[in-house]
Amino acid sequence: MQLLHTIKELRTWRKDKGFIAFVPTMGNLHDGHLALVKEAKKLVDQVVVSIFVNPIQFGTGEDFESYPRTLDADMEKLVESDVSVVFAPEINELYPSPQSVFVEPSTIQHELCGASRSGHFKGAATVVNKLFNIVQPNIACFGKKDYQQLFIIKEMVTNFNIPVQIVAVNTARAKDGLALSSRNGYLTAAERLQAPELYKKLTDLKQAITAGNKDYLGLTNEAKQQLNAQGWQVEYIEVRNAIDLQPAQTKDKNLVILAAAKLGRPRLIDNIEITL
Ligand code: PAF
């Protein structure tokens, strides 16, 4: 496994490689990231993983400065996963001058997580576009935990005719159901015990909807109230059409319930798909 820091090194490595897969990350790797790598390895032998905490997708007051940077531990995990290259550029390598041209995702960027994280998806899509141009992968794996990000990346690839196949990988969960996330590390011991409640609420909602309840607003409002009463600060819980991420209509068959809620310091997100 090679650790490369510059675009030049990566391009030189890439020259004589054929079909490759790519897993973009911000590091602090957990089993969720390793599941993405595993999926990539199933499809292609040569896998590149990037580790880059992208400043332009963090808003003011967010955790860019304190985001855990754990390159040595990440490298150990990636050696075990038989990755070919880890691309870990410095900020100046990707942004030698302030970024002046951005990917502007569709209006969905302002909804759901985008309502409280202004500019987040624009920053994420822009860096993924840059990384695609640098790595030139044939396949790229993204987790379904970041459902809205996955949707926006797919939209970008389609709109810009980028020749990369996007593979969506199921959310990796702890035994108690909590979706794995680097930000789970911010939970206190007591909050960690309470954290699986978010996914439990989503599974209860799924059960109610699958049983025929189509009062999506009523159901999600009740779930919000219940979580808030238990000490959560729910930002949103919404039932959306899984194909276009628009608010779900009662005739829709492919749904996804998406949620974001703060529990103490961290803001947790999760979602669950439903096929009726
Ligand atoms: O999902 C993430 O970790 C990031 O948003 C990504 C895709 C690596 C872009 O910085």
C-alpha cells in the first residue's frame, strides 16, 4: 500500500492502472468506511482511498478544527483491507488558491441537512468533483448513511457526464442499531446508550408505514415530539420519495425516512428505506 500526498504522485501511479475503484473519506475510519472499501474490493482489485478533511464543506461554528485526524490508525486499517493507495493531500495541494468555481447542486442542497448546513453539499460535491478529476476512478463507493450526499453526487455525475459508476453501500451499524459515524466519538457514555433510539424510531415509523399508515406528517411529528421529550433536539424527520428526494406523496412506492437530531454535542443523521 502506498501513501501519496500530491496530485502529481497520484497521477503518475494512475497512468498504467486499468479499472480502479475509489472511496473518498475524511479519515477517522470506522467499520462503516471499511465496509465501503470491502465493497470496492469485491468489484475491483485496485482501490484508492482518499483521506482529506475538506474545509469548504464545514460551516462556521462546525467542527472542522476539531474533526479527528487519525492518519496512522487509518493507515493500519487500510493495510489490512488491502488498499492499493491512500491519497492524503494537504489543504494547499487541493486548494492552492481559494476555490472560485464550485459545483452548485440542485435546490435539494438547501433542504433536509442543507437547511441547517448552508453550503455543505456545495463544498462536498466540489471536492468530490476535484477528487474524481485527480483519481479518475471507474467506480466510486458512497455510504447510504449520507443519503442526501449520495443523491447529490449521483445527480452531479449524471449532469456532468462524469464517467464514474456510483455504488451505494448499505449503512454499517453497531449491534444496537446505531449507524456508525466518526461523530459518534463525541457522545458521552450515557448518550451512547441512548443514541440507538434514533434508528429505533425510524424502524417503528417504517413498520407503521408498511402496515398502511399514510399520515406521514402526523407520524413524523409524533416521533419528533417523543425524541425531543427524551432529550434529543430533532432537526428534522421526513418521509421522502427515495427516487427524487421530494416530499413523499401517498401514491409513492419507494420511500426513505431521513432524520437528523442532536444528542448532546454531536448531530446524528440516519435514514431507512421502505418499498411498499
Ligand atoms: O462523506 C464524506 O466523508 C465526505 O463528505 C466526502 C465524500 C469524503 C467529501 O469530503
